[in-house]
Amino acid sequence: MKKILTILSCLLMILPSIASAHTELTNSYPAEHQVIKEELEEVVLTYEGKIESLSTMKLVKDGQGIPLASVTPKENQLIGTLPNPLENGTYTIQWSIAGEDGHPITGEVPFSVQKEVKQEQTETKTPVTTKNDETKKENEKQEQTNEQPTASSSIFKNIITVVVLVILVVGGFLLLRRKG
């Protein structure tokens, strides 16, 4: 009986650290579904914990890869430097990291670029928009209001995992105690 209690107590101490061991994306610039209206020089992804040097990202537009000048993992951030300004359109940052525990994690962050188009003959600057662009903007605004922050959902998942594990361990202990 003492051996079982020792094993259960060890599991109880180890499981919360296992549940929170995986590094998750907590913030990004550009943010998910953000519309960028100025020149973008770099893409910055921030994670919950330190990431390993094998971590990488790529930028994709219409199924085609956009080369980055450099991709640098630094502490808990992955920084991609753009060699040229991005054209208007929809892009996706595809990332792949290895957290401190070595566990590979992948994800995507979609965003759009809609810079003003400069007209040389007139002095006023007006963005060129179509009804399709306006519909896209409305859809993006709606998606942004429906989103939940990544960091709080990650913490919530970890708390739920720990609570479930504690309930299982206590239930197992009570079951073993009842039989003994």
C-alpha cells in the first residue's frame, strides 16, 4: 500500500509539469487576421517558453513561398526579417518550433496587407477598394471579435488538465484505500 501511495504522490507532482511543458504561441506581429497598412520589416512570433535553435518560419502568399532575409530564434521569440516590402494581399506565416522539452509544434498565422496605393496625378491619397475588399474587411473584423487570446486559452487548458489529473489521482487513491 505504501508503494502505491508513493507512486501516486510522485505522479501527482510530475503530471502538472508535463501538462505545461509544451511551448505555445502567445503573441505575434502581425497578429492573426490583422490588416497591415504600413511597410512591414519583420515578423515576430512570441512563445510561452524558450524555443530551440532549430525553430523556423516561412511566409506564404497564394501557395507560393516568400523568401525571408533571415529567421532568428532568440529566447522565446522567432524573428523573420523581410528583404522587400510586401505587396497587398493575404499572407500566412507558417511556423515550426521545438520547445525546451524538444517537442515539435507547428502553426499558422494568417494576415493581410492593404497599403494605400499612391496616385501620382492627384495629391490626395485614397485607398483603392472594391466591394470585394469591403466584404473581406467586414469578415476580418467579425473574425477578430470572435477570437479568444491564445495565452489565456493555453493557461485554461493547463488548469483543466491539472484539475482532471488531481481528480483521477484522488479517485484512484480512494479506490485503493477502499479495497485495502
